[in-house]
Amino acid sequence: MKTIVWFRNDLRLRDNPALFRAAEQGEVIPVFILDTVNNTEHFPGQASQWWLYQSLISLNQSLSGQLVTLAGDPRVLLPQLSAELGAAQVVWNRGYEPWQMLRDSEVKELLLGQGIRCQSFNGCLLWEPWKIHKSDGTPYKVFTPYYRKGCLGAPAPRLPLPQPPTLKLVSGTPSENLHPHLVDEFPWYEGFPGYWNPGESGASQNLELFLHQAANEYRQLRDRPDKLGTSRLSPHIHFGEISANQIWYASMNAGLSTDKDSGLDTFLSELGWREFAHYLLFHFPQLPEENFQAKFDRFTWQFDGDKLAKWKTGRTGIPIVDAGMRQLWQTGYIHNRVRMVVASFLTKNLRMDWRLGANWFWNCLLDGDLAVNSASWQWVAGSGADAAPYFRIFNPVSQGQKFDPDGQFVKQYCPELSGLEAKYIHRPWEAPEQVLADAGVHLGREYPEPIVDLKHSRQQALDAFALLKTPA
């Protein structure tokens, strides 16, 4: 039997349930379709497009050059391909974004109407979102009980599958070159290859390196942007070059301490947060566009195009914020602790709508994930599920001093401050003129003055947020 395996965000051979089942049943036609019709609102950002293109090259090599790549509407292309190639079945691993679920149900209906069998699998999440719920049957809205009680109290995630022992690939229709659809000729991602190795092998290497070098100290080092203390697996996970199940069991079997609050426990809970984000999006599909907490519809967001542009380009005059935003631009990645700091600065010190930040991250992040991006921005803004309380406003100076104590992260991405001593690296506006001069820094020239007063803007935000406590 010929089976079309419809690859999506599962660009791997190992632990790929759809591919494994198809290989067991006969010949396999591997197909990737860049959907240019159904997801125009959430089409991958520019950085993610670069990663996707590289990952498809890697997958095609793993499939001996047999991957069929097309662009268009899967609702049209999959029935056509099935008829042209004599495929009796189409299989895929499920997606959980609202537009994906709608499209997939329509694809399934069209294929079944043509007499073609369909089957979908869970190749993305540790726990299906409809299987985890509170005792009253409603979905969780707070992370800790969702993860500790709902997930860890449920049956364990399925064991990862091996690569199919036999893979009978058959030639399909000629592929379409996806380069014009995906990779615009813009220069800012030219440095990405120096930081990343997209593809299944790169994902496996990253996981192995993390488990051997940083996992034990993950709880202590994950907040340090000046240290290599995180897994840097998020783009690999997003594009399915490695599955959450593979990471879960590789981590559990790495000989690490399993105590609560250990590095392993903390790392696995981060996988749990990813699950929670997808869970929220599944149950509350308006998460990317609407405030999870309706009271935030009354919040008085501000808008200043000049300040927004300076935030985007790392020219706010607040070193830890600028270093984070420049890291994002240069590498397609931003350290998780710094993500929270820059998001808090935008939504609270500048009081700009979280959706402005989420849209910029969507375009610039290699791991641009609709569920995680939306849930995380709403969490920092205070409008989301289990959100940081409105009065939690990250102080970028104290955050920098605590988590980048020697200023190494700031110096890496704001080299104009590299001559400044650690005492003032996170607050150069407080440095004596002579200290600045000795470091070759003239505020407003080599490095900008702060675009906002941190203390005053914090109080303004608190006053504005406090209004939400009063009835509408």
C-alpha cells in the first residue's frame, strides 16, 4: 500500500508516529506542503522561515532526496496527489493551532470522500490537551496544578519510537522550490548559521550537549544569560526535529537527580510550560488576539512609534534590554530570563500593548511558536492565564545586576559599553562623567540616554493597573 506521509512541524525520522505507521504498511511518499492559503494570519515569521528552509533541506537529505515539497492549499493538493500517485492512505501528526485543526478536518473530509484512508497521530505533545482537565471537567487555568496534578497525575507520556527499520520511499510528483516563498533576501539572518545547526542531527547534538554539560545545574544557571545554562532546543522542538517525548525520556534516563526542585525537575517543568501554552491555545483559541482576562480590555495602553522602534532595535538606553533585543536580532533567539525583562519593559515601563511585542517576536524568533509566544507575552503583561500579578514589574537594572553580574552579556551585545566597569554597566546614566569618559562612553552619542525614567514609569504603570481592580 502507498501512503502519503504529510510532514508538518515534525521534520524528523525518529519518533515520528505517522512515518513509523506508514513504513509498517508499505511504500511511503513523503510530502511537505507550505500552506500559503489557510494560515495567512500566522504564516511563519522571517526568522522562522529561514529555519524551516534549512530544516527541509536536512530532512530531504535524510529521505535520500525523495521529499516532495509543494506550496499552496493542502485541501487541494493532497487529494490531487493521492489520485495522481495512487496513494491509498494519507497520515500526519496532529497540529493544535485553531487554523490547523479546522484545515485538517476539512482535508480529512475531502480525502475520505475520495475513498482515501486518513489517520492522525500525536507526535507533538506529551499529553493530549483534551485528556487533562480538572475534576469538574473544565480546563486548568493555572500552571502548577495543571502540570503537577493534571499532567504528572495522568498516564506517563508514550515512549519514543525508533526510526523506521525499513523505509520504502517511492518517487512522487516533482517538487516545487520553496526558496522564493520562504527566504527573502534580507541581511539580518546572515549570521544565523554561526549559531545554529537546523535539522534532526543538530537537535540530537544540542540535547546531548545539554544533558552532559548543563542539565544538573539548570535550576541555578537557566536565568544567567552570560552562561551556557539552557538547552537552546526551542527551535528544534518547534519544527519537530526532536520530539518532546524524546527529550522527556532522554532527560529521565540521563542519570540526573530526580529530586523535586533539581535541575532535571526544573527542566521538565519547562517542557510542562510548553504543554500548558498549547493546552491554553487549544481550549481558548482567541489567546493570540484577545486578553485572556477580559478586564484588560479596559487597560489604557500607550503607543509611541519612536520608542517602539528603539525597543525593537536595542536603543532604549537600558543595557540589559538593549542587549536582549540585539541578541534577538542577531541570533534569532533571546535568553528566557531576558525575554521576560524586555517584555516587562515594553508592557509596563512603556505601557505598550503586549500584541506589539508578540508580533515583533513572531517575526524575529527562530522558535516562533504561536501558543508559547502568545501565552508568554500575556503572562508578562498580566493579562494571561496564571499571569504575573500586575504589580510585578521587572526592574531591568536589578535583573541585570543579579543575572549578569559582571556585565558579560551586556558587553557581548552592547560592545560600546565594554569599557565600563561592572558597577555601572547596568545603569550607565548613574556613572560619574569621568568614569564614562574613561570608558569611552558619552551618553546620547556612543550609547543612548534612557528613553524612560524607570522609577517614574513603574509608578505610572502601577497606577494604571490599579484601575483594573475597580468594577467596570
